[in-house]
Amino acid sequence: MIIRSILFSNNNNLRRELKIGSDSNIDGLEIRLDSLPSELPDAEIVASYPGLKILTLKNEAPSLLETDPEITEDYDMIDLDYRYFISHRKDIGIPSDKLLISIHTSSKKEIRNLIRDGSVSAYKLKIVLKRGNLRDYYELRNEISNLNATFFRMGEKYKITRFYAIKGEGINYSYVGRKTAPGQFSVEEAIKIKNYEVYGLVGNPLTKSLSKMIYDKIFSRYGIKAIYLNFEINPMDFDYFIKIAREVGIAGLNFTVPFKLDASRMFHDGIHPVNFVKLKGNVEIRNTDLEAIKYLIGNKKPEKVLIYGNGASAITSIMAFPNSELYVIGRNLDKVKVFSNKYGAKIAEQPAEFDVLINSTPVGMYQAGKLPDIISDSVFDAIIDFPYSEDKTVFQEFAERRNIQFISGKQILATQASFNIKYWFGLQVSPKEILEILEGDDHGSS
């Protein structure tokens, strides 16, 4: 038996039809049975829970309707699988207004056929598209918009897939205790999603990202009615993610690997990376990584800069030092040559003296890595290291051995977060305060 919460969005027509009040913070409870339990769910638990009460019967559990049909009296709705409903339609003694028909399928065609089937579409529906991409989801969600239905896309485990659990119509499922499906939000998050503005980070992977922790603490500390979520999506889904994000009213987004140039393509020129967008009101784009580097480097005007890497952060580094003599190296020589030709940086072929070294590769964050000989044998006055980790990166250790000024990925993260908060909310939060949160030295504040 699984007990989890159900929250509802602002679809007033559906709320009225389901007779759901609007004065409850938590609108409903689902008790899900996958097999016949040794004892039935505690009626007192159900009765004392505010809002709508749903009993979901899966696998063997629907036989309860035959052995104990009175069980339905304790619930406002009974959630049945579509195939069971079709095969037992004549035998089910449940009023149609109490039925919620669940359809889980990986077939777009099946969903479209069901939409056209008037005998099914007349009921309240829970439609789940399994393993579909966001284009499928985007097209289908518009096709079902005139039904009394809620629509989820379920994809890879741990991916954010349930966009209707952000801002949608119908029944929004969240979990209490433990996650019961990919893409679900906790009940605490779901309550905030329902009532607060939504911001988030778009990237892949996000397993080591510290951004959500930063914003959770800052929002709590300063009483900002917002929630920050991780949106770990597949690259092929990016364009449709942005369409959906705008339609469901997400207020602002940050972008990290590998989406900074995709964000530029959607919102800017496709050439200069974008890691910040304000979607609420007039769209505003920025590269706060760039602003963070300029802030942290201060008044220094380096003559020679060596950039390790050729991705979006390397482009940002070039933007930060337009008047410097720029050199580039990387792990893939063919990509380095393309980068060099496109952005005018020379390919460094041997060790030399440089004012600044910038590491824009994942080395140090997602992989330990080894310093290339051309770096270990060169001389630097300062090192800027984009990646961050709980342990010292190989670049930080190198800087400490050589007594070189070091700007860490955490410093960059804290500083760009300070700019993000300023541009989203007009609030001044110092990079120092955010860095203390990152270092766990925020005196227990949250």
C-alpha cells in the first residue's frame, strides 16, 4: 500500500466538477493498492485527510470491487486501469462521476484513439505517455486540452517529466515519504509549485549541481515566494522544454552544460552563450558567468590568457578578455582547431608564460583528470577553474603548489548566483554570503 498526496492546480471547471474546495493547502490523498492487502486502508486516516480521497487499484487489487464493493463508499474517486475498465465495464457498480480511468501507454496512436472514443473520453482521465519525447507530449497535451484529463509524460528515471505537476490542469500527483514515479515532486515542493513562482536549472547531468541548495536557502532566508527546481532533460527535448516552460508560466531559468548555446539559439544569437533568462514579463537574457569572471578578476588586464577547453565556458572566457592575446588547448585537437578558427584564439603548442589560465573543461568536477604537460610546464599568475567539487580539483592543487592566485568554480557559482538574484528579484545578496552557504558556513540559517 502506498499513501501519497494529490494536489490540484487552478483549473476551476474541473475543481467545481470534482467538488474540490479552494481553501485547503493539501487537496487530496491517494491510497494505492497494487495487490490485495492483509487489511484495508484505515478509514480514519482517509476520513481525517483534507480534500479529495482517491483509491487507486492496480494489478490484483481491482478484485476488491467484487469481494468488498462497499469499500468505494469511503472514497470520492476510484482510479482504475483503462484495460480493466474496458473488460469489466458492465460489471463495475461505481457511479461514473466517481471513476478516474488511468491510461498508461507508449503509443501516441493509442492515446489519439482514446481521445476519439466518446465512451471513454466522457470520463475523468489520467493519461500517461511512457517513454515519449517532449515533442510527443507537447502535441498531445494540446489535443487533450478539452477533456477532463490530466496528462503526464514519464521518461527516464530521475528526469523531470511531469510538467503538469508544475503548472497544469487537473490532478497533480506528488509523493509523501518516498518517490513513487519518475519526475515526481515531494508534497512540500508541490505545494510551493502550486502557489509560488517557479525558477530552475536546465542541464544534463545535474547530479553534482549545488544551485538548488543555494536558491532554496536564499529564498527561505529572504522570504522570497519562489521555488527552484532541477530540470535534467535530454538534449533532443530542449526546444520543446522551452515551449512548455513558457506556456506553464515558469518565471526564470539558468542553463548549464550542455545547453548554454542552445539557450542562445532560442533567445539570442546562437553564438554567445546564455546562462540566464527571465521569462516573467519582458524576456531578459544574460551571461552571468561572464559577469562573475569580470567581477572576480577585478581590475586585472591580462596580456596572455590560456583557455583549456572549447565549449560554452571557453567562449565566455574569450568574451571576458577581448583585449588579451588568447590561446587555446583541448583534449580533442579537431574541435580545438574549429574553435580557434571561429573565435580567433591561437592554438598553444608549447609551454610558456601566461597571465591567466582558465579551465573550462569538466576536469575536476565529473572526472579527476590529469593536467596536460603544456599546463604543468607553463607559468601562470592566476587560474580560473570553472568546475567545482567537494574536494580540491587538480587545478586548485596545482595553484597551491605554485602559490598562484586561484579563483574556484564555487566562487564563480556564488558570484553568478548573486547576479541572478539581483536580476530576477532586485535583491542584493553578496557573493560572500552565497559562498558561505556553499562552504557550509551559514550559521545554520536556511
